[in-house]
Amino acid sequence: MYPLLDVFPPERTALLTHDIDMLVSRERARFDRDVVSRVKASTSWRVEAREEKSAYQRAGHVWTLTKRDADTVATIAGRKADVMPVGLAAEFFVDDPAARDSREVLLVGAMHSPFNRDAIDHFVEDIHPALSSIPGVRFTVVGGALPPEVVGFERVANVEITGHARDIRPYLQRAACLVVPLRFAGGIRIRILCAMAAGLPVVCSPVAVEGMGFEAGRHVLIAESPAEYRGHIERLLDDRAFALGLARAARERVWRSHGPDTRGPGLVAFLRGVMGDNAS
């Protein structure tokens, strides 16, 4: 929709970028297992870079969802971008996280997106073999449109694939941890915010929380190899006190930065701050 920037006065336009497409495509060109997809991505990211740079320079205001993306806009377009606050509704938050006796590892994602398709493929091929021997562990995948390469995963022991779910909260409430093994992505991971609000510990790749301001080891556990995923997940399953401490710290951090006030007063204050009289 960015061509509409030519229709309205620049001072009354704001371009909200939920991620930086050129970054996603550039990283997809590195990681995608499909040769055709890699070649396509290696070409498209350069086209996207030109289009995004032009759009960012023409807009009166540019808003991103993470500091990482705001810094990228500054680098490629030579201009400031503001980070728009993202808040969750109160019903996503538990009053106080409780210790969990579950041994269920949860994965959530809309599988039509290339980074989620790559993540589930990466999990099935590279990470799951390192986890499957953990005593009592089981796995649940929530999300529709699974890529053909991993459809057979549902026939593996202790694996449940639910398909699309309109409400992921029941799964967040019953699991032991959420795993987000993204190898490339952009924007903000709402599923991580929802999990933390629900008191569910999160294990993820560095890129999954890049720019979101979480502290590794305090709010989230970061893994860069199958062995690290296993180590973190085993600790969460076997050390309930540690898992509970992580969940409580993450829940409080999300409440402060992404709680209900951010959806209302926080967003209004942001709009007035960046748009001034044009906010109305």
C-alpha cells in the first residue's frame, strides 16, 4: 500500500512496517533448504531493499515494532523511525505464574509464512532428534498449513499436531515451555509475548527475540544449537523452581512493556508524541 504515500500530504502519513522484508528475504536466501526458494529470495531481497528505502524516505513518519527494525530503517533510509508500542489484552495475563508439572514442549506459528515454515523444518530435522530421548517429553505443534516436508512428523511418537487454533491460550496454559526456533524473522513475536504473559517459559533462537529487549537467562533462554535447546528444555522440565522464576520475571517484564495500558493510554501517548496536532 506504500504507493498511497504519493496521494496524501507527507506530514499526515505514517508508514507502519511490521517487519523489514529485505532482511527476511536475505536471511531466507541463507537458510532455506529449497534451492529454488533460496535463489528467489536472493533476488527478491535486493528489489525489496530498493522499494523499502524509497517508501521509508517518502513517508512523513515511519513506525516499527522493534528497536532492531527502527535501527535498520535508519541505516538503509537515513532517517528516524519510531518504535510503536504493542500491548496485550488483560485476558492474556495470569495473575501470578504457577509451577508446572507438564512435560509438553509447544511450538506455535502460522505455517504459511516462510520463516515459520523454515523454523518447523529446522525443528523436525535438526532439533527434535536431540530432544526425543528426554524422559516423558512430548511435543505439540499448533498451526495450520504445515509444509509437506514435515507432514510425516505427526506420525512420530509423542507428537501432536493440532492444525490451526483460533485461541492458543489453552495450549499455553498446559505446556511446560514454548520453543521458537526461528532462523530468520522480522518484527515482533506476539506468540512469545502471549506465552510470557501466560506464565509459560520460552526457549528460542537469538533472532526470535532480537530487538524485543528481553534479557537472556532472566526472561528467556537462548539456544543456538540442538544441544543448547536440549539443555535448556531439560532444565525447565526438571527444575520447577528455576522455570517458575524465569516465568515470573518474564511475565512482569511483559506486563510493564506490553500490558493493557500499552494498548490504550500508551498508544494514545505515542501517537500524540510523534504526530502532534496531526494525531487527531
